[in-house]
Amino acid sequence: MKSYKNIFNTAACIAAIIPFFIALIGCSDSKQMKENLEGARRMGQERAIELKADTSLDTLRIESILIDVREREQRLRTKGHNRIADAYIESFLLTLDSVNPALAAELR
């Protein structure tokens, strides 16, 4: 039952993220860029919060989240959105440092 919850939560997160990444494709003016940067920061924070130290996560789930974070960062960079990728990963690492310092230290 718990694995179905994890699958559902992951699918819900992905469904919520899709519009954000679609918006990245057409970011042209500075207002939209600011909104995309803020969205990337928020997204990084949300992903890091999933790794809070007080939640019971197995190693596979942690690895899955970390791979997903790096894959998203790389996808943004490949599309030429380096500033957005920087905002995303910096926000992720800063938030992770506050919610799970031990894991953040291992990643640095």
C-alpha cells in the first residue's frame, strides 16, 4: 500500500511540474524570466523538503530523488537555461542543508 502512495505522490509531483517546464521553453522577456527563476527556486525547495531528515525514506527513494534533481538540472542546461538551472540547484542545496544537513554534507 505504501509503495502505491509513493508512486502516486511521484506522479502527482511530475504532473504539477510539467506546466513549469513547458513555460521554460518560451521564456523570453525579463518578467517571465523572473517568474521562471522563482518557479525553479520553489521547485528546488520542494524537492529538498522531500528529503527531510525526520521522514522515513529508504535508500532507493533518496537515490531516485537525487537522480531526478540532477537530471532536471542537466535538462535545463542542455536547453540553454543555465540561470534557471542554477536557481533550481542552488535552492535545492540550500534547503537540503537546512532540512537534512547530513545528506547535504555528503553531496558537497
